[in-house]
Amino acid sequence: MAGASKTLQLPNPLPLDGGGSLADAVIAYETYGELDEDRSNAILLCHALTGDQYVASPHPVTGKPGWWERMVGPGKPIDTARYHVICANVIGSCMGSSGPASVASDGKPYAMRFPVITIRDMVRGLVALLDELEIETLHAVVGGSMGGMQALSLAANWPERAARVLVIASTSRHSAQNIAFHELGRQAVMADPNWRQGDYYDAADQPDAGLAVARMAAHITYLSEEALTEKFGRNLQDREAKSFGFDADFQVESYLRYQGSGFTQRFDANSYLYITRAMDYFDLAEEHGGKLADAFAGTAARFCLVSFDSDWLYPTSESRHVVRALNAAGAAVSFVELSAPHGHDSFLLDVPALDRVVKGFIQ
Amino acid sequence: MSLRPDLAAIAEAIAPASRVLDIGCGDGALLANLRDAKQVDARGMEIDGACVERCVAQGLSVVQGDANRDLADYPDKGFDYTVLSQTLQTATRPDEMLDQLLRVGRQAFVSFPNFAHWRTRSALMFGGKMPVTRAIPVSWYETPNIHHVTVKDFRELAREKGAKIEREWFFSGGTPVTAGTNWRAEFAVFQLSR
């Protein structure tokens, strides 16, 4: 599934939180804009659960525009005329970086033999990439949702590597509700007979039905009730009356089915298991002796956290929790709750206030 | 951009390269001034999201929060100065807020409209209504000012709290007032320590 990205094979095995290490790990990445001579204008963008490195260039599988083109580009809030933007596919994913679909040393895909990874493992891979690119200190690390978890993890574990940390619609820990929704998705994948304990790569039938259900459930969590009502209400799909059957009578059903099936074209089911697991394991305080403020002790970085009032997946209270810890650690922190109707996905959508905050914070 | 008289007095009194927390920082005018003119490590707290957005867009470190609740998150003496300008009278418990200001900062600046100004007194005395003046421009039913305070009241509170008044400034419009302050000052600024 790899696209035309640059790839880098890490020179050393990547140590993992679960024990052991990942040998011959590959990181696929894209860059935009020129790196200046003193290598000080790099911005690392961290992608979300099902995101990838194609932040501002067309996706090689779907042909769709990059996932944050409204934010990244010449003259955009993250201005590639000024900054060298790096976005890498996280390990565990499926767009060219090492993941369960990658070929192991025995010539077969890892499948479920791929080690269970954490958010910190993903970031360890990103830091190894920065080492290879000879970027000592990032101008900024930026991420939304799972990308925000990576930004926080980088700030906590490699505090000297980023001068600015921008965390949008994210959290320092997965809640019981977050884990519950992910478990629903994983069980949908694993209940698909085509999943075959993860060994489906050579099979004619892929676990698309299970993965599609996982995506449909997750997609609901990315939108607010208001957004769903506004967009679909109880409108019927291409019909005058209810069918008294189980077709997609309602527009919202049709939309979710479309989202689910589209997703299976570009994403690996096993990667979905591994990455959701990594997110569920994420608890930054737990990694630092149970006190979140200790994760940021002595940090010299400037932080900015942004939440959205309609986001019920990672609500404002989670961002405030991080802000409290940063204040207790004496860090320079900004925080704003922006008003946007779209729910969690607001960070990807048209919210002009977010553009202004991002631009102002990183300059 | 010139600062409001109370903010200008505070900005002038703050030492260069110090650490300042401006509580209720609004659009960040004081913070930007301190950062640019005095290389101050300037942080803010503001309840209004639109104001916070404008602050962050200027590159200021400002947290959206409610001072009544969120000041408790800051460590003891984490700042050289805390600033509470024109906000004390909106606090749920001004006495507790003063404690927090002096806990979080080594010194605190507090500015407020003086309810004992002659205009306010005469509006109440002769109008028989809650005063609406140039210092207190909003009607009683929609004002955020829930704890009106006078210069004399504030001195008493400071004394009860064991706070030392280091400096004080009084203004009527933009003009300094030096005598008869509880009658003649529209605005008061106190610099406190404990």
C-alpha cells in the first residue's frame, strides 16, 4: 500500500515499550518546504489514527487532497514558504512505515506477529527519523487527535526536541469510553471470518466488512449530534418512503456505509487493531509516576492546547486536565476552547479561528 | 498603542525580564506591552474565548479559564507579579482571590473602579438608583460587577489579609489623583506583597 513517499530504514533496532525491539524498521515520510541552513525551521506534523504522511499532497490510493491542505501550504497558517514541514507515517500503520502488513524476516507479512506498540514507540520512531534527518530541535511539533498524543509524548519524553508543542482536540489518556469504542471496532474486525486471526494478506477475501463496521462506529464518535442532525436529519436516501426493509433507507445510513467501505480501500485491518491498541494504552501520567505535571517538569517548550466545544470524543475537560498539569509545572501554555459545530473532526474542517490560533502560535 | 492608565502604571512598575501572570488579561494589551518593551515572561488567563484567540494569535501564552477556579492550579510563587486589573469586583469571592494572587505571585497588582467616587455617590444619593457612570457603565441587572468595592474597603481587606501595600495609584479619567482619593478617584491601583 506504500505510496511515492520517501522512506528511511532506521539504522538501529527500535526499542519498544512492550519489551524487545523492532529490527529494520522503515519510516515513510513526506516533506514540504525548504529546510533552512541552520536546520531550525522544521515542523513535525503528527497524524491521527487513520491518517498518513500525505498531509498536503494527494493520497496515492484515493487520489484525494492531503488531509490538512487547508492548514499546510505556501501562505497557509503552517506556511511551507517559511517552514520545513515533515509528516511521517507512524509505525504500526500501513502507508509505507513498518506495520503488521510489512514483510518480516521470514518473507511473510508480520500480521499479528507484529509487536504491540504504544504512542511512545511511534514517537521513538519519529525521533529516530529526526536523528537521521539531522534535525536537533523542531520549531514545532503539531498534532490533532492521536497526533496530539504524539506531540505530548514527544514533549514529555524528548523535551529538548521541540520548541513549541501544539495539541489540538486531544488527550493525555484514553478514557473508559474511548477504550470502549475502540474495543467495539476491534471486535468488529476480529468477528469477520475473513480476518483469519490476522493472516488474510494472501487470501482472496479481506476482512473488509468488519473493518467497515469499525470505521462506521468510529466515524459517529468524530461528529457531533448537531452535525449529524444538520447534515442528514431523518432524510431518506434516494427514495420517497421507508422500504420496510434493511436497505440504507436513511441518508445517515448511506453515508456511514460509504465511509466504511471507502475506508477499507485505503487501510489495513490489522493496522487498525494495533493503532487503536496503542491509543488505548496511552496514559502520559502513568508513564511518569502517576502525576501528569511530572511529565512536563522543567520543560522549556511553549505549549498550546485547543479543544472544540462540540467534541465529545476528547472533550474540553481533557485539554484542561493537561493545561492544569502544565501550569503546575510552570510551563508556558496557551489554551482555548473554540466553538465549532462539527464535533471532534472540527480540527480537520473549516474553522477560521483555528487557523488564526495555529498561525499565531507557531510564528 | 497606549495602555489604559491603570495598566500603564502597572507596566511601569514591573521589573524587566520578570515573570508576570495577568488574570483577566482581555485582548492581551498589557502582556504584549510587557513582552515587547521589557522582555517579560508574560502569561495570561482570560475567560472569554474570543479574547484568548486574539491573544494566542499574537503569540502570547494565555489560558482560557475562570480565575475563580483555575488560579488554584498554579504553583506557589511561580510568578514575580500577578495582575488583576478591573476584575476583582467580578470575583465570586474577592477575598479568596486576593489570597490566590499573593500565593501565586511574590507581588500582586490589583486595579478596580472605586464605588465611593463622588459621581457614584451622587448618582445614588440624588438619583436614588444604582449608579451608571463612566467608570461603571453597565446597568445593575447586566453588570459583571457583583462585588462593588471602595478604596477604603480595599485597604481594610488588605489589612485583614496581612498584605502590605507597596505602592498605590489613583486616577480620574486619565489624570492622577493624589488627595481625597476615596472621593475623587474613579480607579485605584494597588501594589501588594505578603
